[in-house]
Amino acid sequence: MNQLTEPSFSKAEFGDNFVWGVATAAFQIEGAARTDGRAPSIWDTFCEKEGAIADGSDVLIACDHYNRLEEDLNHIAGLGVNAYRFSVSWSRVQPRGDGPWNEKGFDFYDRLISGLEQRGIQAHLTLFHWDLPQALDDRGGWLNDEAMDCFVVYAQEICRRFGHRLASICTFNEPWVISILGYEQGVFAPGIKDRSVAMQVAHNILVTHGRAMRAIREVTPDLSAGIVLNMSPIYPASDDPADVEKAKIDDGLIVRWYMDAIYHGRYPADVITYLGADGPMIKETDMTDISEPVDFVGVNYYTRNFSSTGNPWDVTSTGNQVTDMGWEVYPDGLCELLCRLNDDYNVGKLMVTENGAAFKDVLEDGQINDIERQSYIQSHISATLEARHRGVPVEGYFVWSLLDNFEWASGYEKRFGIIHVDYESLERTPKASSLWLTEYLSGES
Ligand code: FCB
């Protein structure tokens, strides 16, 4: 078996009500991109752009989850988790993001939720995991008030149909990634490189989030609703005051921009000054909309970051392990982040909605002994427990990801799954990390 030292945590210490889950996103696993009336999203379009995806791949098949739903539900159940986080492909249930609904699309999510119910697994639904219907983007996307209104209608329709069967709903997954990687750096869909556009998108998404929260409450007042943010502690790369200042601004852009707006109804003043003319246009009621109370914030944590005004930070310089994404393994950062969110924002409830790692897997004799991923997950579960010991109301932990999948601009080259996917045969093979998780969740670890 493995060489790890005993993990310094016990499942019992999390209590019986803790949410243990695995997470996925529609675009990354479903495939069936042109089946049963689904229309393209901005990510389908982005895949067609020369050089946009590292391995030139697309999601016509992906993990073929759409056609292998029952098998995948059995895998989820086999893990012993009590929760599953998934997203809805908006252009599957409403091809143009506006106008007619696609019943076949809803049927798929109905089957998915029924399958979870039959297996006693909670459904945690994300409304938007980056796949904006292309038809809406053609009309200006997140820069157009119409798209914002359409999202609210979509959110209400999902709640009307499924709300009573969900354990939680989240409006947006990682607005920082959507806006900065998609509209400032241009490395994610839709591939725009303009900071002022990016900040306007970041703002409009937050406004849309707040309005959707209100709309969700109208339809399903008892449903736990929130937003998922990617966050990490940010340190200056050196004592140089310029690096210290940069770290503060970067923290402002990634953490405080979203948390201050949602919890305090204002953007951080230092970031507004820093952005200058690139700052967003803010309408009178926007900040009231954004600060509509949330039931929880989902935290997606993978690594910490260093800010430097000179040479880019050398990720190997700490001597810590680095994943296949080039991300430092730093579990203490998760505990630090959770504690900080609790101290600064008095958050009612947090959930770790994504945490996991890509490593190069070797399939040997039909087995994948992914000891590094297993140890990554263990150390971050341990960090989550430490945060709970320190009084932070973190009430769930979801592994990213159930399956190897389409890792956005990296294509299929980066594998985050605790279950291996052979992209030729589409065969699923549980990795050692998933076998360990099952054992841990059974309480026998
Ligand atoms: C997060 C995304 C998720 C996955 C992981 C590795 O930013 O939410 O879809 O790609 O990173």
C-alpha cells in the first residue's frame, strides 16, 4: 500500500452534518455538445480558435458523461460521499440564453438529480460555470444588460423546476477567472484582452449575482444560495515596498473586490484608485444589488500566490512540491484563507467547493497509484479541520474532481480526477486517491 504517514485528522471530528462531496462542471465532462438541442457556448467557440487550447481539443465527447450518467452516478455513490456539486449547461436548457426552453436538456438534469436522490446524495447546483450561451455573447454578453436580465430568468426557471430538490445553489463559479482570464488576459473564453472591459464584466457579474439571489429567494425561499469564489492568500515576493504594495493590490483584486462588495456593499478604495479609468461604471442601485445577503460562500482553493514587481515568482523557490499545473502545494494557505474570511467578513457559512490537484498519472497493471494527489487531498482536509477547530464555520469539502476532464485552455493534458478517464475507450478507473477517500469516508481509515 502507500508510504504515507498517518494523516493528522479524523473524519469523526468533522461531525455528522459535514458535507463531503466531489465536484465537476458541465462543459468539462458532459460532451454531447450537439445532442438533443444543445447550442454552443462561448467555450465551444473558443475551442475552435487556433492555439487557444493546448492540445487543440474540443468537448464534442469530453468524458461522455451525458451518455454515461448512470455509470458516473454509481461511481459517485461508490465513493461514499454525501454530496455532488455539478453545473448546468445554460445553452443545453435554453439554447439561446433567452427565449424557448429545451425540455430534453432539462430531462438530463432531472435524471441527474433523480439519480442522486435514489442514492441518497445531496445535489449542489452551480448555475454558471463559464459556458455563456454564444447567442448571448453575440449580443454583447456580460456587457449587455439584456444578458444580465436573461440570467435572472434562467436562475428562476432552474429554481422553479429543481429548487426544492437541491441542497444548495450557487450563482457564479469564480467571477475573477471569468473576468480576468477571459477579458483581461484573454487566455480563457471569450479571449478578450482589455482591462477596463474585464472590470466591467466583473462588476456586471456581481450585479447579476445579487439580482439572481433575490430572484432565487422569490421562488425558493428555503434554498441555501450563494456564490463560489477562487481565492488564495497572497504574499509579497520580497520585502521591497513595491512588492508589498503589489501584493496588497492583488489581494484587493482577487479577494477584497468580491468579498467587500458582497459583504460590505462597496469596492476596496485602494483598488478603485489603482484601476483609475479602467474601473467599472457603477449605477446607483448596483452596490445594493450586489450586497444581497448570501447563505454561503464557496471557496475554491488550490495554492497560494506571490506578487512581484520584478521577475515573476519562481514557484520552486520554497522547496515545496509543485503540481502538474505549476501550482505550489501549500495546505496551510487554505486554513489561513478560511480564518481570514471569517475574521474580516464574519461569514455565516463557508464551504470548500473545490480543492484538488493535477499530477501526471501512470496507469500500471490497470491501477493508478496517485499517491501525490492522495496526499494533497489529505493535507487539505486536515487544513479544513484546523480551520474548524479555530472556529471557522466551514461546513463542506468537495474534491475537484470526480473525473479527469477537459481542463479549459489546458485541454485534456492535465488530470485532476480521482477517477481516471481513458479518452479513447472512455473507461473509468478509480485511482488510489479515490479508494483512499472511500475508506476514509467509511470511517475505517
Ligand atoms: C477552477 C475551475 C475548475 C477547474 C479547476 C482546476 O478554477 O473552477 O473548473 O478547472 O480550477
